[in-house]
Amino acid sequence: MFKFIDNWFERRILKRSSITAAQWHEAFASLPLLHGLTTNEKNSLMELAVLFLHDKTFEGAQGFNVTQSMTMIIALQACLPLLNTGLRGYKGWYTVIIYPAGFSPERVVRDEYGIEHRVRSNLAGEAWLRGPVVLSWGETANAGIVDGHNLVIHEFAHKLDMINGDANGFPPLHVGMDSVKWAEAFTAGFEDLQKKCHRGKHIGIDCYAASSPAEYFAVLSEVFFERPGVLHKHSAAVYDQLRQYYRQDPLTRLND
């Protein structure tokens, strides 16, 4: 019964969308990352993006004017990881905040002695537990150019990681996935990348991934969707786990 109501409600949202086919065509055309999708996949992604835009509020920070075109470009990239799993992974929060460029929030942190310090960090994006996703439009505007870096996918991967609490590189797995195999693959891949980064060996994966398990999951999600061949070459086990988790195989659609 509830599934019928959900489907009816979603179809109603899709039918009432004011975004034209021409506008969606332009948005897809601006994102080379999506060019390898089939027609059916593009249609499914567009529907997810419409539902995402209905569910989320976009706010411009520092007086930034967020246009409909910007929200469409963000929505398409944000929904790509959920193409075959649905929008349940993004439930429970409602806001996407867009800065015109990088931002520098000041935070209070406590050191090992209990002393509090005010720290300012330069950021391009962040995801808050049970809160908004924050993006820099300067970094987001070119996120879909297929270079192995994608700020939108990165921050939304953190959101998926946070479904079961603080981001730790171990999101809730689908029924049928093996948590032991996930842990083994990601632990081995993380430690191997740390060693390579320590030696200064560049393998096409940003060494920021070696800073923590949470960043490893987020960065490798970027690489999985943008440069799948690079990830498969250096860690086929991690690629296979992400293939199962996202229920997609970008190697079949991207020639990198």
C-alpha cells in the first residue's frame, strides 16, 4: 500500500515539474561524466534529479544567486551514485548551500589537553551529519569534466557514509553484501595508498584519500565514477565492493 502511495506521489511530482526537456538536455550536455549513460539510464537519472530538487532547498551563501541551471547540474551529479538504488540514501536532511567560491569557516576544536582553539580552514565543500551539504560553485561548475575529481560526488558520498552515524568509510551495505569483504578490501586499499603516498608515488588517486577512512571512501567514490580504470588497476577489490554498493559498473561506459 505504502509503495503505491509513494509511487503515485512521485509521479505527481514528475508530472508537475516545470523544467523542460530542452533544459534537461542542456544540463546533460554540460556534464561529460554522464555521456556514457544509456537513454534509459539518462531518463532514470533525470527523474531522480527532479525528485531530489523537489525534496531539497538550495541556498546561496554570501548573497550568491543560485540559478535553476546550477541546481540541475548539482542534482544530476548528486543523484548519479543513487541511479540504481533510489533516493532513500539522501533522506533526513533538506538543504544544499552554495558558496560562490571556496569558504573558510572558523571552528572551535579541543586538543588532547582539553584546551579549545579557534581554527580556520579553507574548504571547497563539506557535509554535515544530519545537516546540509555545502559546495563551492567555483569547484562545482566543472565537476563533471571526467578528470577523477568530483566535489559533488565526494560530499554526497560522505552523506551516504553518515547514514549510520559519523563518516568512517563504512556506510550501511545492501542485503547480500559481505561486511567482512568490504572491510578487508578497504583496509588493504587504504593502507596501500598511505604507503604509496608516503613514498611520493602518484597513481592517479588524490592522496587526500589517505588522510582517513572516511576520505578514502569519498575520494574513491569520485574515482569510481570518473576514472574507473584507474581504481580497478590499483585496487580491483575496492572497485568490486563499490560496484556492488552503487550497483553500477562505470568501466562499461567510460573509456579512461
